[in-house]
Amino acid sequence: MGVDYAMHLPDKAKMKVNPQGEWNNSKIVFDNGHVEHWLNGKKVLEYERGSQEFKELVKGSKYAAPEYNTSGPFGEAAKGHILLQDHGNEVSFCNIK
């Protein structure tokens, strides 16, 4: 929650994850390349998508591989789908907008 997977990590000091059985509220705000990740009302991460720093992080990650860039530079599409990820554990989502 609140992470740009394998590239930008959240500020763990600001993260408050609710206990099992309670919902967490996650929000991603995107405005002209500026991205913010919010978790339970606290901003835990922000970065500039498409910036030189972003491109360098992509170069140093698994996302530099050709299969992640068949439709253009990784993470820079103007529009697309919301992708939800888990690591094999039971997970539930609700009210996705």
C-alpha cells in the first residue's frame, strides 16, 4: 500500500496500517505528472512521473526490460487501466474508483 512498486518506497514513519479485519483507505492523486500516495488519510509518498529521477529508477529496475515497454516507456502512458496486485495471500478490495 502506498508504494510505486520496486521504485519509490513510502515514508514508513507516516504509515498506519489498520489491523486485519479492518479496511484501509488508499488514495492515489495524479496531477500533471505529480503523484501522491495516501494511506488512511496520511500522505506516505510523492514523486514526479516521467522526471529524470523516475526514468533513472526505471533504468535500474526490472521495468527496463523490453517486455515492460512494448507500449511506450514504462509508467508514462497517458491513460490505462488500474492494476491491483497481491502476493498470493487472500485480499479484498472495495469501492475502487
